[in-house]
Amino acid sequence: MRVVLLDGLTRAAAHGAALDALCARGLDVVVDVGFPTKSMTVQRVLWTGLTAQQSGAAARNVWTPVPPGAVPAAVPGSVAVVEAYRPIAGSFGFTRLEPDAAADSADAAARPDAVAAWRDHGFAAAARDAVAGDAPLVLVHVLAIDEAGHRGGPGTVRYRAAVARADALLGELVAAAPHARWLVTSDHGHVAGGGHGDVEDVVRRVRACVAPALARGPRGRPVASCTSSIPRAGWPPRSRALRATRARSAARCRWRSPTPIATPRCRVRARRGAWSRRWSRSPAWAWRSPGRGRARPRCGPRRPS
């Protein structure tokens, strides 16, 4: 799994030859990143599945203990290559984190010569090597777009140039690992004058792409997640248990109801209606018309229709 985080890329500016070509190969969506729209908070959602309200984490880009259930910590050999601000990715338990503190412009121990070498060519080279390697999970965190956004907003020449450079880098990364599964997303946008953190639509809703195209079930619904290439051992036990519980509930539960309301215990008050609904092991809903009458809800083993 290869994850490219284009920090600070607004939805309107999220276009380029490489990005558009990659999105055309898979699933192109608009994602609501939640609140607050801060990089650490959004990455916590990405790697744990918990919102800021659920985790109670502070919206500060500083080193924090690895949160329970963080996917990178559970995937041996995971790699994060960041342009700057090592504490963000470093707080989620990646096995290897690049660069070292001397080359991180946001670190107090940074050396100007090491920072310049890393930003000029080291970052791109390390990102290409990481995605082309055999690591099961790689994060590439591009920060230049966000830095340009803070200096004037998404309408500046500096911002557009940073977007163009990031798109060129994305093309190089995809060429280095053309058969990998990719997730490319932003973590937030920028308001007109620059800045983020609140709930404006331009800040909170971003473009994201998963490629190649997801596998589809018999009814044409996507059934594979963007993290399907991560080994099962990389999933937190809580997530595996949740999926198993949902599968067992799906196999037991069948009811008829005139309204599209689902309850996990099959306690749907039946009324005379024309619709029947079955929750099978497939993630898709199956609708059919049973005719009038026989609208009593039933629970138990699913019988063939």
C-alpha cells in the first residue's frame, strides 16, 4: 500500500497530469476530513479510524505517544518519508521514518545544509526508493503545498508552482511502483488568504483517489478496501473483531419492512408493504417485491429465496 499525502491541497487545485491519470484508474472521491482541520488530527483519523472527538487528541503537530490501534505500528516494515515535520508521521509507529532530525526544517536540531540537501533532492529520491521497495506500507508526506498556502493562500503563483512540483513527483512515484495500490489524498485545504483549522467547505472537503480500481461484487458494489494489500496482521484486533461480528449478524438477520431502516437485532416493526430487504454476507442490499402480506419480521438462519 502506497499512501501519498499532499498536505494543504485544496479541492479546486487538486488537478495535474499525474493525479488525474491515477484517479482515472480507480476511485475518485471527495472526502470530509472532519474537524479540526489540522494535519496531526487528520492523520490520526487516517491511521486509527477515530475522529478527534472520539480520540480526544489535541490538535497540535508535536510528538505524541502512538495511539492504540494505529495501523503503521501494527505493520512490520512500514516506512514514512516526510518532507518536514517528523512528529506528525512519527507519532503513529512507522518502523522507519525519514529524514533524521538534522534534515527536518521544523526541528530545533536542524542543520541548514542538511535541510537544503533534503528538500532539493533527498526527499524525492528517498520517496522513490521507498515506494519501489518491498515495504508493505509506505507514506510519502508532501509539505511544500501547505507551506505555500500559509504564505498567501491557494491563489498565489508560489502555491500553483508547489502543486505542479508535487504532481510531477507523484508521476515519478507511480512510475517507480506501477502495480502498487495507491491512496492519494490531502489532509485539508486553505482559505483564500491562507490558513486552515476551521470548518469551511474549502478547507474540510478534499479530493482523494484510490487506484487501481477496487474489486466489485456481483451487484457492482466495491467490496475491497484501499488497504486490502496490507497483510491481515496489520489490522488492529478491534477492526478484525468488528468485521467478524458484522458478518455473523448479517448471516443471521433477515426481515421485511416498508422502510429502509436497519437494526442489528432484527427488531423492525413490520407493516404491510411492497418491499423486502435482506442483509446477506454481501455488503450490498438486495431489494425485491414480495407482493402484499406476509410482512412479519423474521430472524434466524437465512434461507434461499
